[in-house]
Amino acid sequence: MALADEVSEHKIIKLNNSCINDPIYLSWLNRFGGTSYWLFGKLNNYITKTKEVGYFERYVSDLETTQGNDGIISKTNEKTITVGSFVEESDMDGLRGLFESPKVKMLTNPTTWTTEGAKWHDVRIDTGSFIYKRTNKQNFEIEMDIILPKQYVISE
């Protein structure tokens, strides 16, 4: 039985009091089975990438009235966000878990979560290499792509 003056665990929490424009807040399952968090705000690029799912060619019998001989059956739209951050070397090991985790979530309502409650969406971190340790380096500038859920757009 723990007494009121006993400490069961020491935790270090780093606070940043600076204002961040257009924040991206991620949560992921870390290697210890707990949840880790990071607030990105250095660089945010919003990118959309479309892809044709199906394509066909029409038979043209009248060249005078035709509007074309090809068409697209359907398209998908994959949106990504490129985020970045300046990170101290002591935080790089924990942030490496973001690249290794299969369960990553992004806060979708960062400005209204206090009134509406937090709303999280599943996202993926684009695969690739990640430098998490370098000799004689105290700070790192990292950049990564967050892949948002795929959207299916208009079909013919």
C-alpha cells in the first residue's frame, strides 16, 4: 500500500510556451505499450495526390459530334501533410518510435478540443529512413510525411 508521501514513478514533461501556428499533434503507440505525443509546428505543407483507378477508351462512330474517345472510371485522392520540428538529441529516441509504430493518430480539432472533446483520426507515417543519432550533434531538424486516410472521389 502506497502512502501519500511516496512517489511511485518520476516522469519528465517538457513544456513549450511558444505559440504555434497551424499545429499538428500526433499520438502513437510506443515500444513500451504506452502512448507518446508530439506537437509539430515548424513546417506544414499540405499536398494532394490523385490517382486514376480505372480508365477506358470509347468507340467513336461520329467524329463530328464526339467529345473525346477516352474516359476515367474513378479516381482516388491521397492527402499528405509534410511536417517538421527542431528536436533535441535526448528526444530523438522517443520520436524514433513514431516511425516504428503501426498505430498513429492525429488530433483533428486542435483549436476546439476543449469544448468539443478531442477527435483523433488514424494516419500513417510515410516509410523511409530516419536519422535518430549522430555524433557531435545536439539538435536535429526532422521532416516527415503524414499520410491521411484515402478518399474516393467521383466515379463514372
